[in-house]
Amino acid sequence: MREVAEELNAKQQRLGLVPTMGFLHTGHLSLVKLLEGYCDVKAASIFVNPIQFGPKEDLTRYPRNEARDLELLAEAGCSVVFAPSAEEVYPEGFQTFVEVEELQKPLCGAFRPGHFRGVATVVLKLFNMTGCATAAFGLKDFQQAMVISQMVRDLNLPVELLFGEIVREADGLAMSSRNVYLSPDERACATGISRALFEAKRVCESGEKSVATLAKMIETRISSDPLRRIEYVDIVDSQALTQVDQIVKPARAAVAVYIGRTRLIDNIELV
């Protein structure tokens, strides 16, 4: 990878990167397309990052299919794929981590301690290892996008960030590699997450600006089915991810919901 990066640099060609954990879907491939016009060479990384998983999370069973991923990336126009081993990324004795102190605390950070430390660390390492000039991320994990943006600003990283909107199934469910875990009944139940968010957006656009009212509405809609177990429902400032009482500037409704054993996240811009 270093040799490829040096060769591209010598030619003054820009590398665009889509970092992934593999088991790709249309959402990932839309990010490859998003790179068009921003780089000379499209690349993707495939790496299931162990340090962003908690001790009771799904690291060992996280879905993998590298052969299929490589086919999809080639069809999408990726000419470079970087798929390092865990030992290459975290050699013996590794002890340096990146903390984005405030943005990593709310939302998912409150329930997944250490998760965003693992995300920020691996993304910085991928930027350094690939020498990318541009990188594309999806907004399904809105908090991740904000953490990475803050890290790039704070550390003066010479990487242009692009963010793609959430790609959804025809019934509204946000695309996720973890959707494969869902049984048919759970899959049908999961659509209630996005329906609740879309309804909150409609109500907000109709004039309701009380965060308490909107959050309660989302909670009521999601919890109406016993298969759905809410971890959190929050409405936060879109930049600082801080709590707000009234929606007077850009805000996001974000949720984490368990469907059986599967944890799904989703969010929607309210203003």
C-alpha cells in the first residue's frame, strides 16, 4: 500500500478512499461513486477493526465475504483495495490511541465505551497508511462522521472529507451490514425505526419544535412493537451533538434500537 501511495504521489495523482469493514452493500458502493471528480484513483479499505468492538459485541460473528466485496468494488471502479490484517494495523506493543473527547461521549458513545476511540484511531491509521487525499463516509452513523470531521480539523490532516446521505431499502430501512442478522419477522419489524423518524420530521416541519414532544413521539412509535427495544432516542445539535430543548437550528434525531440481538442505528435531519 505504501508503494502504491508513493507511486501515485510521484505522479501527483490523488487517492480517494472509502474505509469499510467489508460485507458491502449499496450504501458502501454509493460512497465509491461519491469520490468521482475528487480524486484520480478510487480505493477502498476492508478491515474489521477489533478495537471499536466492546467485549460483548459481535466482532467474531461480524459478517464477512471478501471475495464478493472485491467483485463489487471492481465493478464500482475501485482500482485499489487495502485489506490489512489486524497484526499489520496493530503490531505487538501497540499503545497509541486517538480521543475526540466531547463528541465521543453522547449517543452511541454513552453505551459503547471506547468505540469512538477505536474508530478515530483506525481512521487516522488508514489515512496515514494509504496516503489518501480524499475520503468518503456515510451519514448513517452521524456521530462517527462528526468525530472524524473533528479529528481532521484538530490534527490538521490534509484529507478532504465527503459525506454521503443514508441509503435506504425500498421500505425505508437504513442499509447496514448487520441487517443480514435479522430474521424475516425481525426484518419486517425493523422498518418501524425509520417510519418513526420520518414521522417526527414531518411533524417538526409542520411546526412542532419541542424536542421533548418529538422525542416522546419517536419513542412511542418505536416501542409499539415488543420486538423493538430502544437503547436511546436523542435529538441533538447537528454540530456539537449536545442536547437541545427547542429546534431553532440544525438538529438530528438519532436512535439505537435492538431487534432481537441485532443493534441498529438510524438518524434523520429535522431542520
